[in-house]
Amino acid sequence: MILSGLMISVPTACHNLKTDKLNTNQTFDWGQFAGKEIFLLLDDHPWTEGLKPYLSDFETLTNLKINIKIVPEPEYFKVMESTLEDDDDSGEIDVFFLPMDSTAYRLWRKNLLHPLTPLINNPKLTELDYNFYDFPENFRLAGTYPPGESNQNLFGIPATFEAYILFYNKTLINQYLNGLVPKTMAELVEASLKIKERGEGKFFGTVMRGIPSDTIIDTVTGIILNHWGSEPSNLPYNIWFDNDWKQPRLTDKRIMAGLRNYAQLMQAGPPNIKEIDWPEATRLFQEGKAAFYIGASLFGPDFDNPKLSKIAGNVGYTVLPSSGEQSLTGHWLWGLGIAKKSKNPEAGWLFIQWATSQMIEQKIGVMTGGAPRFSSWVTPSVYTEAMNIDYALAVQTAMKTSRPTVVLHPRWDQGAKAIATTIHRIYDGANEESAVAELQTQIKQIMSDFPEDY
């Protein structure tokens, strides 16, 4: 398919990609639960803002009443879990915004999630053209449990995602690099350090999330996945464990290279890089202070918004510079799930099906830059018309090779914090091999007394 002069391929699994209407097969009826009420619990997120203008369309289509509760972060996570666990009617819930990471896995293990597979497979409940396989396989796997087993069920449908890509300031690239964007991660590190040295404190090579927190682990994992190559990174362990919680593999050369690159890119940043989280990193990049920024793809639309960004119209977008044969990356997902205690799970599924349909998903996605269906990125539509073409191409390319960044274990936050601390040690000049060897021992200790069958 041709989009503004660029060739973009459509996965062969995507068929009947219709975006003009919601078709109806002989057994499916959008009005089959007319008169019922469904309760939505949503995070105060751009996706939710994108949803609001179309809720009345859903109510008209289905004759269902929507009762919606929106909770700001970070309170949302606490409210979500307490509502799912509450047995009385004061916490009514059907559909909710589901973080498709270790949080969703923990909720599944506590039997708080309703399986979606039987609903998808029921022709009376699922519209013929829904096309579940329009979502990338690695997006679908993030909400499929038990991971890696034959008796799997789906428990979350992707709603919005972030992959980790490279943003660059064209002015600074022209000024310091003769307009040449690095093609490999080694070149990116070298170029970033060069720009910092020549920028004399006015401009920096790269701005990154640098805080010593477990929250940076998704970006870190995306960079390490870029070193990983074709070897699987199977859940629940991902790249960090050798298919056994007692066997961490932090000393793997690929992981060590990724940790080193992350620390080096931090060294090319501002002096306070160890205090910078994504809001500060994003602001510095928007102000034109940094040549490069590895961050969540969903930041892209704001960078081209002149109301928010001083470098609007002068931003470049590309996949991560490769560390091997090709560029690889990771992603993180928000999804939609149904509560196990839902009184109307089938009606709730109608809402999820509608909100993640090919027609509606792309409209909501304009607010997030994170439409998780391939079709939204490759079909001329309101979505692609709202996107910078280079940004659209970079994200669509990243979607093809991205893998989940999640580790499905309740203690992974401790492991992720230890990894962030080790990156700081390397940044400060510690011997890399010694620092990572100590990290390996620390991760073993964190996992040592946890049940092996988790």
C-alpha cells in the first residue's frame, strides 16, 4: 500500500480491513443487550479523552447505558485493584483500563480477570470483521496467560501502546553531524558524546530518563532488546532470566552492552541526568536542548505541535539505530479488560470490541499516537492524516519487530530498581564487569526465597 509516496506493507494476516463501518453478520446483533448498564473504570489518560466524543455513538448503536468513572494517575492503580477485589456492589465494574504488564499478570493469578477468548470466539458476540489478528502478535501475547502454555486465554485487548524509537533535532544534526543520522547504536553513542562536548553546555547529545527508579526499565529493556538478536525473549522471564527465576543472566554480553550504552547515552546528557524522568527529558528535547532522545513513540505528536514544542516541524523520527543485523525494540501496552466479578461481561465485551474496532481505534488513537492495530498505520484514514509521515513510518516499522518489555513476577520492581542503580554505577565510572557481576548476585538474592512455581 502506498502512503504519501512511501511503501508500507500490510501483514498477510490482516484481511477485510474496513474502516468505514461496523458490519454485521447473520448471528451478531449490536443491540442484543439493549437496556442494560455497563460500568467503566478508566485512567485519566489521553486515550480516555479520545474516547469521550464517541461514547454517545456506542450508546446509540447498542442502546446500552454507560456509567463511567475516570481516576487520575497514580491513584488509578490503587482504585482499580481495590474495586476489582471488593465483593460488595459499591465497587461495580465491568470494563476497565488494564496495564498489560506484571500488574495484569498478578490480577490474573488472583482470579480477578474475566477470560476474553470465549467471547471473541462466539459469533453471536463478536462482529465478523473484528479481525483480532490485525494486532501484532507480540501485542496479543502481552495479555495471554498462562504464558507459553497450550491452555491459554486472552485477558486483555490492546488499546494504546508505546514503542521505543529515536527522535532527533534536525537543526543540531545538521550543525554538528552534517545532517547524518547515526545508523548503529555505537555511532549514536559516539555522535552524542561529540555533540555534548562541542555544545559547551548549551546543547546536549542525548536526553534520557535517568532517575534511579524501576520505572525506567521499559526504555532500558527496549535498548537491550535492540542488542538481543533473533533469540526468543519468552515470557514470563523475558531477556533477564534463562527460563528459571533462579537463573538470571545479567552477565550476558548483550545485556551488558545494552546497560553500557544506556549509561553512555546518559553521559552525553545534561549534568543532572540522574534526576531526569520523562517529563523533564521531553521538555528539554522540545526546547531544542538535545540532539537525540530515545523515548516512547507516543511523545511524537507533541513534538510537532507548535503550541507545545519550539522545534515543531524540525523533528526527525526513526527506529533505534541497530546493534546487530536489524533494529529491534520493545513496547508497553495499556489494554481493556473485563472484571471477573462483572455482572454483564458479554455487554462489556461489546464495548471493548467497539472501542478497539478498526473504525473507532484509529479515531481515539489521534489523541495518543499509539493506535495498536496495523491497519490504522497503513490505511489512508483520519489517523494517518494526523501524523507526520516519517513518524508514522518509524512507528509502523518498530511495531513489526518490537517485543514486550514486561517481566511477569511480583518482585520484578526490585530487580528493575537494582538494574537502574547499576546503570548509575556504570555512569559514575564503576568497572562494568564488576558492577554487573554484583547485579547478578543481587537479582539471585531477590528471587532466592520465592516459590519456584510462580
